[in-house]
Amino acid sequence: MEERKIAMLRVHEQNIERYQGLLRTKLSDVETHFIERRLSEERFAIEMLKFMSRGETPATDHLFA
């Protein structure tokens, strides 16, 4: 997996940790639903990155020679 995708995975994982921390605080129902939706979106983004990385082959110089 290329460095950019690894960095994006880390960002999504950090967002998930932050949102999970927020869920442990006192929130209104609206805020809780919002955070739960954001968690779902972050998890989906991670799954998409993993899916898009399947079957990738390392780039080789001879392809562009």
C-alpha cells in the first residue's frame, strides 16, 4: 500500500478514536447521532481504502520506459 494511503488510514483511525472519545461524554441525542454517523463514514472510508488497495502491484520503472 502506498504511503499516501497509509497516511489516510492513520487519519481515519485517529478520527475514529476521537469520535469514540466524544461518545463517552455527555451529548444530546442529536450530537450522538451525528457522531455515530461520522464514525460510520470513517469506517466506510477505511474499508474503501483497503478495498482499493487489494490487488495493487508495486510500481516498477520498466512500465514507463
